[in-house]
Amino acid sequence: MNGSMLLVAFAVCWGVLAYLLTKRARLPMDRPNQRSLHDLPTPRVGGLGIMAALAVASLWLGDATLLLITGGALALAVVSLIDDVRGLSVRARLVAHCVTAALCMAALGLAGGWLVLAVLVVVWATNLYNFMDGADGLAGGMATIGFGALALAAWMAGAQAVAAFCGALASASVAFLCFNFPPARLFMGDAGSIPLGFLAAVIGILGVQRGIWAWPFPLLVFLPFVADASVTLVRRVLKRENISQAHRSHYYQRVVMMGATHRQLAWAAYGLMLAMAALAFAQHLHPEYSNGSILTAVLLQLAVFLGIDYRWRQFQR
């Protein structure tokens, strides 16, 4: 893995964000609403720094497939930035997500039922990452740990380009955390969370396609986000709630509403993310114990959810 490129990715992201903060008055702001856990308007441009670092890293690597994937991520970042500034309908955003995912998956050689399945996975990952970007340090930490784990696994498998690509994303995410760790000076915004969710799914699929890892590996790595967003969506559907409406029913939101600080939530989430990454590597390096690793991860995540549910019921009383 190219150490110089990791430093450049960090520097590009940090430099872009430091510059943008000097123009704070002109930036799109995230104003508190029904879903928010913050009280003050905060700039939501952190994703621009990560995307700038990604563009530099991709050009540096010069890998045709990774350049294609980067193009898809940057296209989604542009659409999301327009949404942050002017606002777009849910339908317009979803069409953009589906078209980008379909073009990217088709370019990777998928067709028929596998193409449809892959598009659904990518579109869901694209949106769930956005749903989980609601607390200081949370999405940046998941990007750092998640893409860092993918980078290490790719490096161990000899897939140097994929390793460097994911490493650059992790490094840029660390730079973003310099501004977003509680108390946050800026947020990631849709221009960061949307393409990061897209990249997590697409790189995960690419790794399976190239034999870098089996399909459970990227799923376990990002399980804290996948599980929270998925379970919350199912609950809302069963309650016949409007799933496009802002809400505060994610597990991570409830933790803060019960009195935890954003910093406490971030450190606890990082611990869970690292535990899942460790279980992912246990599954990856010892396939003979794969079922045990997957079951342990599921039970750990379930225990966290049940604990929060219990505390939430007590809190409501």
C-alpha cells in the first residue's frame, strides 16, 4: 500500500475542509429539524473534502475500474450537493442512485438477476449510510474503520490497487474526523454520506468478484450501520409510518436522546465497529469457522439492540 498516497489523501481532505471553513457564511447549513441531534446550524460540506481526496487517489492509481467507480461516486456527490443546496425530490434522488448503481454494476460485468440484486444492494447501502449520518463522529468513524478493514484485507490478498483505494478513503475520513469529532465544526452532508454508502457496497461487490474476500466480509465490517438502518426501516414499515419523513428512531439517535453525549456515543460505536471488523477478519482468515464468526457478530449486534430497547422502555416510563 502506498504510504505517500495515504498522506496525500489526508492532506487534500484536511486542506479542502480547512479552506471551506474560512467561507463558513456562504456554506449550505444543516439546520436543526425533527431528526436532528444538534442544536446549532452547522456547515454540511465535509463530504467534499473526502471526495476531493478520492479523486486525487484514483487519478494517482490510474486503475480503469476504480476510476469508473470513482466517477459514479462523484456523480452522486454532485447530485447530493445540489440536494443540500437547493433540495431535490425523493424520486429524483432515487432515480439518480438507481441509474448510477445500474451503470456501475453493468460495467463490472453483472447481468440478469445478479445485476438486479446488485443494484438493490448498492442503492440500499447508498441510502442507509445517509440515514446513519446523524451524530458527530459516527459516519466518519465507520468510514475510517470500514474502509480501513477493506484496505487491510485487500493488501493481504495482494490486490494493491484496491488496498490503496480503500486506504485513501480511510485516510481522508480521518482528516474529516479532525473537523467532525464531537463537538463537530462541520457535518459530512449528503455529498459525503451518499457516495460513501455507494462505495462501501460497490467495493464490497468488486472484492467478491475478484476473489479478494467472500461476501460476508464487507457485510460484517459495515454491520453496525447495516443493522441499525435496516431494523429501523422494517420497524417503521410495520408501523405504517412515512419512511421518507424525518425521524429520530434509529438506535444511535435513541442513545443520545437518553442522555449520552455525542462523544460517548462515538467511542461506544467505534468499539462495536472494531469488534465487527475483528469478527470479519476471523471469518475471512478462518473460513472453517465462518458460521461461528457470523453468528457471534449477529448475536453481538442483537445484544446491543436489545440493551438499547430495554433502556429506551425504561426511559419512556
